[in-house]
Amino acid sequence: MTKEDLEEEIEAIEAIYPGALQQKGSIYQLDVPDLNISIQLSFPSSYPTEPPHILSVLQGPDKSLIDSIIQNIFIPEQVCLFDLIESIRETFEDIQNEDSFEEEEETKENVSSIGVKLSKEDLAKEIFSHWVAGSSIVDRKSVFIGFACKVKSAQEVEDMVSLLKQDKHIARATHNMIAYRIKGQNGVVIQDNDEDGETAAGGRLQHLLELINVWDVCVCVSRWYGGIHLGPDRFKHINSAARDVLVQGGFITEDNKKKSKR
């Protein structure tokens, strides 16, 4: 990875988590969003063939726990900063910054899809008890992430999308492109899409659902624009993010694959 490639990944993280990563020479300080965890790390010249090096944990758990998380999520030749941040958040979501305790009490006005007021931690748990999140795709400072969930009605789609967007990072995305496909009573097909400002993206997602023959699913691809136009490549990444999360969530089966070839 070149210096420019690393800068692109860092800028993509800045777009998703403003202020979370600060550079001090060759050392970076990562302040994990919503948690009282601060880490110093560096990137070897061979990254992403090798993982980042955790130098120290300034605040939070023992360094060995962070090292263990990196070992679990790191895949050679794939950038991993986003996955590292999300894995730390998932693992240590119960560790809160004591200085923000009063603010936390005030923000318990988050409302779930069933109308129950939730804390930040419980809101995250509810979102991802319904939604499957895919791996991030980073290209020229833009970040694409796919999400998928099971749905049975258009109203449930609306409720699930509203729930997903209660995550402030997802709500802050430049585009949240959505498509769903449902088999209703008597075989009635219920389907629609929303491109959210990314022309033709919703229709392409809809076509993907039809092509791979999946039912009763809603897929959302979030894109954080990095300031560089990707041209047609953006549609390739949108489709890849959607397909990957559908596979990861178990929505694409061997039966789907056989039927889609007919």
C-alpha cells in the first residue's frame, strides 16, 4: 500500500467518524466513537499485508484484548480500520465515558421500532438484531457498506429503515440506497426502491434482488462520498456491497442460485 492509499483509507474513516483518528507523526491515535477507549497505533510499510501495530492503549481495556480483536478481524490485503472500530464498539459497547454520563441519560430518547425508549447501547443491539452489516468497500476515499434484513411488508420496510438510520453514522451517509422485494399473500409481489440521490442506484439494487431471486428482504447500501468522482465504478461497489451482505446474512442460498440461472 502506498502512502496515498493509506491517506485515502484514513480520509474515509474521517468521513464516517469525524475526529476519531488523529495523526501524530507516524503514530495515530484512535478514539473509538461512543466509548471511553483511546488507542495508539501505527501502520507497517507492508500494510495491509500485515495488520496495524497496536502501540499502547491510552484509555480502555488491556492491550492484549485489542490485539486479539485485530487478529480476529484482519484479512491480509484488505484494509481493516473500519472493521477494527466496529469490532471494538461491539465488544466493549458497555464501556461508557463517565464524563458523558449525564449526556447519556438525556439521549435515552432514542425510540425503537416498537416504540420503546433505548440507550445508545440498546439501540445498537436492536438495530443489529434485525440488520446484518457487511464489510466495508473503500475506493478513492469513498466508503460503501451494505445492510440487509428480513421483512414481510412495506410497513416493516419503513420501520426497519427508520431504525437503521437512528445510527448517526449511517444517517450521516451521503446516500442510503434501498431496495426490497416481498412475496405477499396469494403470490402478490411487493417491491420498491429508493436511490436517495444516487441516480439509478435504487433500480440497480432492485434488479439485483430479482436476478438472484431473493424474497422477503430489504437491502440498504450506504455510501460516504470521499470527494473524488468514481464514475461507473460506484455502481460496481454498490452491487458488490449489496451482494456480499446478502451472502453474509444467508439470504442467498444454493436454491436461489439455481433458480436465478433458469
